[in-house]
Amino acid sequence: MKLGSHVGNKGKEMLVGAVKEAINYKANCFMVYLGAPQNSYRKKLEDLNIPSFQELLKEHGINKHDVIVHAPYIVNLAQPNDVKRQFAIDFITNEVKRTYAIGAKYIVVHPGATLNLGIDKGLEKIADSIKVILHNTKETDVEILIETMSGKGSEACYRFEQIKTIIDIVDSPRINVCFDTCHTFDSGYDLVDNYDEVISEFDRIIGIEKIKVIHLNDSKNILGSRKDRHANIGFGNIGFDTLHKICKDKRFDSIPKILETPYVQDYPPYKFEIEMLKEGQFNQNLYNDIEKYYEK
């Protein structure tokens, strides 16, 4: 079972610290930002400790392709303003090159908000932006993963058909999907009562083989709320049983499943949530156990 979480990438250790954190959670995959997600500042590649990072991955048996990079939220590939959209293209181009430099294969991207463009024109803008990024990084094998979104505001890609439109326009093996359980549920797909039907619908419209990463999150919201608020595993409206079902689904055996659940009293829950999912047993005392562990 490939299970991991978002981990930090900061300080002097940078990516080495990210591996150590993942190991502490007993994870065999993980996700990082290559800089703060809320700004465009990036350290030099030589400051990321890439050789030591790659050596530590080998030492602990973590495949470098199970290290997932997430692009920052500050860019909008559907931006109507040409100058701002060009900034987004240039920034993601650089992030793809940095993803390649650390040896990773997948970068997850929030496609963007269509603002006043309308969905059809917005999807065209996103697709055109991705085509330019792929052209700018044709010397790499990095794949851009469009994340399934919740549809808050004018956010694109909250329906499978919208993602399919982008994939068809881009027409490249380097464009695939990150399936986020919270976002998909919030957008209106009933993973709880109709799990098999939802996965079959995705397969019919896009193709299940296009899923390269799963963001495994519970939801604080009701089905179809289009709000995007993550909950800890088993403490939301999706529930433990459905999320564990995804982990046990043989079709997703080789897919990294990444937790992005909220901290509990400023403490990361991932060690305990990973343990729950591996054991297949919901821990109702999760919050208390986390607080006791970190307050020792």
C-alpha cells in the first residue's frame, strides 16, 4: 500500500528533512512543495541537498517517482490577463524543470479559476498554457497532473468532462490526473454510496489509467458543497470505510496516496492516519493519541 503525506521542505536540510519526516510517519511515498506555496521565491537548486536526498531515498527504499511535487496555488493558468498568465506559464515551467532536477516525475497543478471568461474559454486557456509549459520542458519526462477540483467560485476542473477537454486539447502522454477525494466529493461525486459508479464514470470519460496520484482526504463538507475543506481520515463526511476502500482497491495498488489532512492542535496527524489505513481499523481516539504522542 503506497501511503504518505505532505511533508516539509525547509531549513538547512531541505529535501533531506522531507525524507526524514516521511520516514518518521512510516510513509513510503510523500509530497513536497519546492518552495513556499504562497509565494514565488525559490532557493537555488544546490541549496536543496539533492544528492543527499536521492541517497536517503535509496537507503530507505523509496522510489524517486513516489516523490510528488505540488505546484503553488498562486498561479492561474486560466488567467484572462495575458501578462499574469505568462507569469503563471513561466513559473510552472521553472517548477517542472526543478521537479526533473530532483529526480521526481509528477507535479500536481491546480488548473485555475476561469474568472470572467466562462468555463469553455477558461478550459482553452488552461490547455494552451499547459501546451506551452510542456514545450518549454520537452527535455524532461515530468508529467503534469491536473487535480480534480471542488468547483468553488469559478474554479475549473470540478467535472470529469472538463479535465477530459483539457487532456484532449493538450494531446500529450505528459498530461495526466491527480484524483483528490475531498475535492471530488465536494464537487458532487458520491464516493460514499456510489464509489464503483464514480470510478467507472471517471474511467469512461477520462480513463482510469490517467490517475497517477491520489490525494486521500476526508471532507468537512456535505456532498456537492463545492467548498474544499479537508477533514482528518474518518472524521468527515466521506468516512474511514470509503477512504480505506480506495487504499485497498487493486486498481490503485501502484498509485501513491497522499494525505493532506489538517493538523491536530498544531501536530501532524499523518503517522497515526497512515497506521489506521494500513491496519484497516478506524481509531476514534485519534485526536487524543496524537496530542499525547507529541506532548511527551
